Amino acid sequence: MKRVVPVLALLVLAAPANAERISNPIAVFAGLDKITGLTTTFEAKIGEEKRFGGLYVKADACYTRDITEEPKTTSFVEVEEIEPDDSRKKIFSGWMFAESPGLSAVEHPIYDVWLTGCRDPNAPPPVIEQTPDTQPLDSGQEGEPED
């Protein structure tokens, strides 16, 4: 007698496991001042505001996945603009995705802000094994064969 495995069970076994997200205490952003053309990298601790030009940026969460998993860096961010009378106006509230910066970046007439990463200063840096194709070339050599 043959044993029949339900199709649903096969689909569950074939589906990739959901990688557990890692919560980080610091969100890393890039900001563009369109007037000066300068791009600045800045960090914001989770729950704290960071001023960038005429904006206040606050990350409420910042998640990454293990180095062995496909990158997926997300942060829930709130951005407020400083009005001429020093009041604030919320111009963005939502998720930002580091791997797709154009999808949810803050677009403002003067400033653009987007998530570039998350980090935990207390976590040890990931160990990446170097293979022959990732080894740096010696200075002065361009990798061309010798005669």
C-alpha cells in the first residue's frame, strides 16, 4: 500500500523558513540637502529624535536579519518638519526599507531622508570568511598575468 503525502504538507516543507528579525538600538539614515547637494549619514537611537536640517527624524524600531539570511532591513520612522513659527508638522510616518530606498524615502522640497541600515554597537561584528576571489590585490598589481 502506497502512502500518500498531502500536497499541503509538501508545500509547507518546501516553503522557506521565516528568518527571525533582530531588533537594533540604532537606525542609520542618509539625508540629502538639495540646496547644497550634500549627503549626510546620521544615526538615531530608537525612540529619540535626531535633527537633520529643518527636520526631526525619529525611529521607533529598526530590524535586521542574521548575516546568513537575505538582507531585509526595516525601520518604522516618523519625520516632522519645523515650521517658520517653530511648530512641527508631521510629513512622514511609516516603514522604511533599506534595500528599497526609493519605495518609502521622505521626499521634501529641500530634504530627502532614507534608511541605510540598523546597528547594535554592543553586538560583535559578523565574521566573513575571505575566499581567494575576495582577497584584496597587492598594491601596484592590477591582477594582470605576468609575462
